[in-house]
Amino acid sequence: MKKDTLRIGSASGFWGDSEFAAAQLVQHGNIDVLVFDYLAEITMSLLSRAQAKDPALGYAPDFVTTLQPLMKEIKSRGIKVIANAGGVNPSACRAALVAAAQAEGVDLKIAAVLGDDLMPQVEALRSANTQEMFAGSPFPQKVMSANAYLGAFPIAAALDAGADIVVTGRCVDSAVTLAPLIHAFGWAATDHDLLAQGSLAGHLIECGTQTTGGNYTDWESVPGWDDMGFPVAECRADGSFVITKPEGSGGLVCPSTVGEQMLYEIGDPRAYILPDVVCDFTGVTLTQIGPDRVEVKGARGLPPTDQAKVSVTYADGFRAMSLFMIGGIDAGAKAQRVGAATLARMRRHYAQRGWPDFTETCVEAIGAEDTYGPHARPNAREVMLKVGVRHPVKDALELFSREVAPMALMSAPAITGFTGGRPKVQPVVRLFSCLIPKTQVAARIDMGDQTVAAPPWHGQAFDPATLPQVGGPLPAADAYARGTRIVPLVKLAWGRSGDKGDAANIGILARQPDYLPFIRAALSEQAVAAWFAHLVKGSVQRFDLPGTHALNFLMHEALGGGGIASVRMDSQGKAFAQMLLDFPVPIPADMAL
């Protein structure tokens, strides 16, 4: 008999999240399913390097050590566990889990979903002149990892076959939540609205406590940071669901905490493209139905596309970043001169040795608001100077690393606090995203001696030009008849920002529907592009989400390469929303706030 409600708890938003989360959800969350999200693009390249050194590695070992002491309780409570902790070696992760279950004396059926690893196809992809899906650049030479994003249906097939624990390699983050809903409720590949709602549930809980009050604009209103509650999605067979958290835990679940997370790291909300469905979030509604309980409805789905997204990582030289404190009068100005002198010294010595110039440099005085560019209001007497550099020659950066500390004796006063000793020289790992026909990707399921068939992919051609236009309100003609005053955007809205490769997004939610016309009038694509001109080199797009009275801005070429390829302090755009919340917005003089 199919269940009517399924409670899914998310215990990990990234590889390195709290080791206490799983126990909290298992023991206090009253959950049916426990899910973990471990993988990011850079994680795959790191795991590939680990596997190259030891064929038994290549997965997230933290998952096994976290789960092992909970296995008896998971078994007794009948909790299913799903995680993308398999990395580039899901079968090795499965073997480690089997050994852990045997050590605990627990009988658990464990499955691994395979098929995302496309390293055997790299030469074929290069020969086919596969191009980067955003920039159109050619296929890279020094590939470190290549993985297709799988969907939820292979995971659901493993659950159908009786698996208690399912580990995957690269799948979309939301798939670990959608899969148990497909399994429990019998949703079909053609139930596009249901799949969209289930995917939204996964999107909302995939980053852990970011939906229960973490990283929230109104941070001062969130209680219990010392015991934050990890999110639970209470999902119904009709697709609607409630976001909540374990009773008595810290945090806050309200429409704005959930809404901020909905906008996090998305692009066009009319077409959030996933392997199993193309989601439309523009009509989503968020309703407070009780303390720390927000009901979510309104996501709509279109058929999935006939292409699979592939994440390729490749080596592109080396980077290093130094970080130390400079104190006293004019700290910011001193930091800038120290940074410039450091680079000038290195360039002179590089030229003497016949080495090329730096590929890229970035000097930032953190505390003097350097990241704010023309919007800075600096008046700091202590800053952290960060000098980030990239270079094709590793030895050149090893020399840079050795020559940072001597600046303390030969330049400005009050240099101290060298963080972590000499800067570490690291390989630069870049992301190359591309699309390939789904026919080139075949999922497989490893359940030991049990044979389980993976379901076929579904998809059809997708043309973004066919999407409906979605707009929003502007101020009435006489809105400013009684005068105008200027307020910062934060008085009118909440905001959150994130990254996808070298693109950044900023989601803005109006605090009241009546504020939205004035926000939209002020925050045009051109205005936002001008505000971030010192950081964003590409175009800026704006999208409307009428259901939540929200806007989403997608900014291209915004992060200096993004991730570990960037030498900026904020390589993921985490502070971009906070910067935009200072934006001056004209409103009627008599408008109550």
C-alpha cells in the first residue's frame, strides 16, 4: 500500500557539513528518508585525484563514518538513506558501507547507481568538437573528471528493488529527494507537475540549514545558531509539501527563509532544467501554516529535454593566495601598496628567470571594502590583505609563496597575523559544462549479486523561445505625486546569492507585495549591471517570479572564473546579495515601511 506522506530529512549541504546532522534527524526528525548532498564540481576533481592514488578511494569517506554508528537505529526505524557520496567510485563506497553494516551486525541492502562517469568517452567528446554550453569554448585538453548529471529514476529503481541505502555518483542534487517520492507514490515519468514539485522539495532542502534560517538576510531574528535544525520536507502524494525542522531545534522556517533558498543558484525560473523534468517556479506559493511550517505549492513541469548536462573539470595552471593582517592608520591604503609592491617584486624576478607574467592577480584589502568597488565606505584601522595570483609555472608561485613574509620587514608598519603560514600552491581546476545526447549516457545499478535494471532516459527537444513571457508590476503613474524618498533595498526585500561556475545569481524577494513595483522600477538589468560593473564582465538577466513577489538576477562572467579557478576572496558570489541590498530605491514619500 502506497504512503500518503513521506518525511525526508537532509543531513548535508556540502562535503564537510556538520557531523551532528544525521543523528539529529534520525533521532528527533521522525523521518522516513535521510538524504545527503556531498558533490560539487571541484569535489569531483579532488575525488578523481584520490582514486588515481588508490583505486579503492574516490568517494566521500565521511559518509560511511557518519552513517555507521546510526545503522542499527536506521534499520529499526525503517529509514531509507540516499546520498551522492559515491563520487567517482560509487561501487567502492557501496563496498565500504557493506563492510560497515557487517561490522555493526546490521542486515542492510545497499545499492550503488553508476553510469555518470564519462571519462571513457572523453576522446570521443573531443573528436565530436563538443563545446562549452555557455561560452562556446573548445573541449579542454587536460581533463580531470567528466560526469553526466543523472536523475532520480535509477535511484527509485534501486529502492523498488528493496535497497535500504542507495549511493550515487554525480546526480542532480534534488534527485536524492525526488527518488523516494517516485518510489513511495508511484509517480511516473510523465507526471511532470508532480516531478517539478518533488524536485523543488529537493532543491529547498539540498543545502541543509540554508532553508531553516541559515544565511538569512534577517539573521538577527533567527534563534539557536548553536543547535540549528536541519530541514525536513513533509511531502504528500499530490506533490504539495511542508518545509519544517525537528521540534525544539534552533533556526527559523518561514516564507522568506524558504523563499531565499528557492532562488538560490537558479537561472531562468521558467525553465529550471533537470534530467527528469523542466521546472517552472514562477507560480510557486509559500504559506505559513504553523510555527516553523511552510507549505509549498505551485511548481509546474514540462517534459525533460533530450540532452544530458555534463560537468568536466580540467587543469589550467596553478594559483596561490596569501592572507595577513595590516593594522593602524590608513590600513587599507597600506595594504594596497604592499600588495602592489609584492607583485612588482615578483614580476622583476620572473623576468630575470625568463618566466612569463602572472596569468591573473587580485589584491583585496578585506575590511577596507575593496570588494565593494565604487560603493565602498572604507574607514578601517585593521584589514586582512589578500593577494591572489595565477601562473602557468608552479615554481613561479613557489617563489611567490616564499617571498610574501619578507614584506613584513621591508614595507608598511603593523604587518602581522600570517594566516596558515606560507601560501599553498594549488592546481587551478576549471569547470567546462556541456550538453550531450542522453543516448550517450546509460545508468547502471550495482546491488551485489542482485540484478536490477535501470529505467530508460526520457526526453524531447526543448526550445527556450517557446517559454511564456512572465512580467511584473511597475509603480502607478501618480505613485510619486506627494514626493519621493530613497531607502536601501534591504528595507524592502530579502536577498540571497550563489554561483554556478563563473555565473552568479541574486534572488530578491519583496517583503510586501506592494513593494515589488518600486523594486522592479529601480532594479533594471542595466542598473544591476552598473552596480556590479567592477566585478561582472558579462551580461545581466532579470527574471520575475510573481508567485513569491520575487526577482532573480543571473550575472555572467561574474566570479573571475569561479570556484577554485578564481583568485578573488569571494569566488562564489556569496556576498553579492548583501552588496545589492544597499542599492538606493526611490519610493513614495508617504509610503509606510
